[in-house]
Amino acid sequence: MGKVKSVPKRQYTDEFKLEAVRLAESIGGNQAAKRLGIPDSSMWNWMRLSRKGKLKAEGGRASPVRRTVACGGNWRTPRWIGRL
């Protein structure tokens, strides 16, 4: 058995989390986590917080802002953001 590759600790904005939850609601939590390159556990925690109403962007709601994320050392805007 090989070693499990760990994901470095990252900080995400509430706005990113809300957009990720929206994506998860449309395609499923596991698929969204895989597409975004985030741990499944983070996605499920954000979905749980969103259902409880405890996950809010600054100003109380998420705006459709294009985010830039790290992808293998390169910076890019994810394609899924335009589809939400």
C-alpha cells in the first residue's frame, strides 16, 4: 500500500465555500470536492453549515465573483464558476 497524499492546510473565503456548496448541490458533494481539489470532509462540513444557516459571505449572501484558485502551482479561474 502506498502513502496517502495529504492536502496542505488552506484557508478558503466564505464566498468560495458558498459557491462550492452551490456546485455540490447541483452535481453532488464528492464530485464537487474532486473538481475543486478540496478534501471531501471540507465539502461536507460546508454543506452542513450551509443547511444550518451558519455559512454566509460578507454582506450576508454570496455574489457571483470570479475567483482565482491554485491548481498545481498555476493560478487560473475555474470553469465551473461561470456555470453557477
